[in-house]
Amino acid sequence: GAVVSQHPSWVICKSGTSVKIECRSLDFQATTMFWYRQFPKQSLMLMATSNEGSKATYEQGVEKDKFLINHASLTLSTLTVTSAHPEDSSFYICSASLAGGQTGELFFGEGSRLTVL
Amino acid sequence: LAKTTQPISMDSYEGQEVNITCSHNNIATNDYITWYQQFPSQGPRFIIQGYKTKVTNEVASLFIPADRKSSTLSLPRVSLSDTAVYYCLVRRRDDKIIFGKGTRLHILP
């Protein structure tokens, strides 16, 4: 099946710094990528929808200036957590939709665990 | 986006067949039903997808009645490694996926 890779898989940073997480579709082109965050014992929460070449669409309550999303190519989307604080510590997961796919199956990355000290 | 309801948790024993039912009363004509599995600290993994009747693959079966207002994921002969959270999702092809709470399945030896 299609593979989506995230990097880094885990990162620790100091409060106030910015962290970039990459999401790549390795063997297919993805016109749309989604970013989620997940707190312990909770479900995935959709943060934003990222379309190649256009601005991301953020879900209600998600600060677009804090969570910068760039989808510069059909195989790469990045999430930058700016001025990170301890409450931003979470598990961030991306998913990609196969362009032209018949049923729109989503493929998920392995996730990136962010810990802000 | 159709809302889904599934049990919060389930326990079963190794070797048993496990059936997890999901309700989606507001499912629309163009909606597909998809199930994902998630292990701790990993991204969700696709299990099976269907539109109507029955779908079977190497890991599971999906039963969808004619009215499509519910669906049942069937896992044959579960093992300890099937302990995970299972999510039932309903969406149109290009819609974003909104996750519900999922079912936490715990397999006992």
C-alpha cells in the first residue's frame, strides 16, 4: 500500500522555539494532506486540511499563526509549531489522500511526538 | 459529515471472533464506511472499507445492512496483538476525516 512518512518521529524542544514536522507521501502523489493532533487516551483531532499550492484550511479553534502549514509539492507538507509551549506537547499525525483515488482512502504517517520543555 | 457511535471499549479472549458495531444513522448516499486500527504512539492503519453488503479481506470482514445505518467490523480469531483502538469512519471520497472516540479493544490471554 501507499506509504506516508513523517519526520522527525519524536522531538524535544525548549519553550519558545519553533519546530518543523515533515510529512511525505513516498510512492504516490497527494493533492490533499491532513494534519491531526492527539493527546494521550484521546482520539485524533483534525487541525487543518492542506492542499498543494494553496493555503491550508484550519479547523475552528486552531491558530493558523501558531501552526504554520506549507504544502509546496504533491509529496510534501510541513507543519511548523511556532513559539512552542508545553501545552503544545502532543502527538502530531499527518495523512494523505491518493490523488485520483476512487474511494479517497487516506494513508497515515507514523506520527511525530513533540515534547516542549 | 455523518456522526458515528461505537462502544467505548470491549474485552475479548485470544482465539475468539470479535464484532464491533458502529451506528451511523445519518449516512449519506455517497458516503463510504471505513475502519482504522491504531496502536499506541502510531498513526492509524487502514483495515477495511465498504459501501454496502459484505466486504472481506485478509484481516477482517465488514458487514453493512441494506439501510447502511450501521456496520459491523468482524475480526476472526483475535490475538493479543489485536489490542488497539478501532475507529469507524463515514465520509465521502474527498471529505476530511473526523474521528470519533473509537473502540478500545483489549484482548486477554
